[in-house]
Amino acid sequence: MSSRTSPLSEPITIRRAVARDAKRLTRLVRGSGAYEGKYAAAVAGYRVGPDYIEAHRAFVAVGADEHGGRVLGFYSLVLDPPELDLLFVADEAQGRGIGRQLVAHMQSEARAAGIDRLKVVSHVPAEDFYHRVGAVRTGTALANPPAVPWDRPEFEFRIPSE
């Protein structure tokens, strides 16, 4: 089995992001294989700073290892207007259910905040992922050059009450 499709072999904890996570989250965004080639410019100068973490509901998926936990992925939930702003899984951890766990956690957080639906403007290569985790395509976010010179799929998560 390849590492991309192997089941998750280490326990995962999802916790609130803290300021000291900022550099690791920035590295995860900038190092994402989904943003190589023509997409690289979109994240070249991107920074997830302590101020961003403090202002949003950002959560990290941490795996146990000899260093006390490594960040395998993260997401950021904006409450007003409701939007999944960022969701990244480390390239080497993709295909192991971490993205699905982060989405389930995000939906739980949204539900607890009284949100019944939220928007996601997806990166083009992530479109299939959002379909698989239950998001519904609602339209297209038009290009915004020079930062994002391509159209992007727009989705909505409908958050059922429990």
C-alpha cells in the first residue's frame, strides 16, 4: 500500500491552534503540492500569523511522534460570514482520512456556533475532495488577478442539527 492510500496508523488529536503553531501552518500552506507550478504564486508570500490564529477558529490535526506531535493538517473557520477559510493536509499525510476528520470537526464547531451552512471557495485541485466530504457546488468564484488568476469552484456545507 502506498503512503497516500494507507490507513491512518498513528493517533490523531484535533486541538485549537495556538500562536506557536503559526510558522508550522505557514510552512504547510507554502509547501503544499497542490500549489505547485502555475498555482505557486497564490501561496508564495502567504503567512498564517499568530494574529490570524487568534482572530479565527483555527484547529490543527496533530499526530503523535517522537517530537511530541507533528501538525498533519489544519483548518480555519470564519463565523461571520460563515466560511471554511483554510483547510490543508500535509502532502505526506493525504489519503489517510485526516481531511475528512478535519471536516467533521469543522462541522461540529459550526453546529455549536449555530451555523447551518457555510461557504468554501476551493482550490481547483481540491474540488473532488469537497465533493467526497459532502459539500455541494454552488457556483464559481471569479479570478482575482494578480493573486489568483483563475476561477475557483465555490461550495457550501449544509450543517445538519443533531
